[in-house]
Amino acid sequence: MVKTPIHISAPPDVRTIAKGGASKAGGDAVAGASNRAARAAERRAAIVEAALEEFIARGFAATRLDDIAKRAGVAKGTIYLHFKDKESMFEELVRIVIVPVVEKLTTLPPPTGSVRDLVESFASNFLKEVANTRRGDLVRLIVAEGPRFPAVADFYYREVVSRGIAGMRALIELGIARGEIQQKNLARFPQILVAPAMIAVIWQSLFARHAPLDAQEMLRVHLDLIFGERRTT
């Protein structure tokens, strides 16, 4: 299955300034500075995008800065203008590629419908944005190499896992308070709620060619077990 690519671009505010917004306030000097900042931001984005491909293709340990520089079309020294080492580059990659997906959970508005609807909407979107994209490859890389590189695993836990668990726990507690979830101990183990998403990410790379998985249907059955089957009229 062809993976959906992820395009990493320069920050919008930098691109806006470079198109002329700054020239009104400061003339040619400011415009020149803003253009240099825009070019630097674009080079940084190119480096991060190249790093994503290299890490996925080679693994964290085998990835070399020389290969990232070659793929990004920059000199190796340019990388050090943006990142102090390979680990800091990987952390930036996680912040750009994975963290925004999880942040959607922590910024969800109070549900106007059922908690199940909110969970199902987030989880379905997570499957679409992660399981069959390069994000999923990055998650699998962390699962595979995290034990060998504790600092990388620790960073991923702080930036991604802990936020996801906190968001899921809040939704579970709301579901319990509303009477939608009967098993109160579920709040102690919010990992259960997102288990189908992780299974889908891992299954996709290992076993999909043997037994394709309908991740969305698995999610529905999983939520039936937690919330009870939906009533049909």
C-alpha cells in the first residue's frame, strides 16, 4: 500500500513576511532580512523532511547526517546551523509530524453529543492521519528502536504519549460521570481506549499483506465493548 506523504513546510508567519509584509514597516533592509529568514526556514523544513525519509529508511542508529544533507540538498554544515545533533533533529521531527495530531485530542471542545461520538471521531481521524501515512512509519520506528535509545523514548513519552493518555483519561472520566461508561476502572488504564490505533499502526507494517485489517471496523467493535452496542431503530 502506498503511504500518504507528509509535506513539511516553513512556518506560515515566515512565509507571509517574506512575501512583503515586512517591507511596509522597514524598507529594503527589513525585507532582505525577512527573505533570509524565509530561506532559512525553508532549508530547515527541507532538512526535517529529508530526516524523516532517512530515519524511516535506515533506522535511527544507521541514519547519518551526511545522507540527510545530501537528500535535503544542503551542505552538512548547514544542518548544524539548525540542529546540534541527530537526536535534536529527531525530536524536532516528532514535534512537527506527531505532536499536532495528539494535540487535537487535548484541545477538543466540550462534547455536545455523546462522549463515544467524540472518541470515535478523534480515533477515526487518528487512524487516517497515522496508520497509513509516514507518521505510522515514524511511530513504528520509535517502538522498534526506543529500547536502544532511552532518551528518544523518554522524549516521545513526554511529548506524545503522556498528552494522549491525559486526554483519553479526561474523556473516560467524563463518560463515567455521564453514565456512558460503566467500567469505572477504565480511567486507570486509558491505554485500553487507544489500543486499536496502536494495533493498526503495528499491524499495517507487519501483517497487512497476509491479513488486511479493517481498522475502522475494529475501532467500532472496540467502542461497542466499552460503551455498549449502539441501538438501531
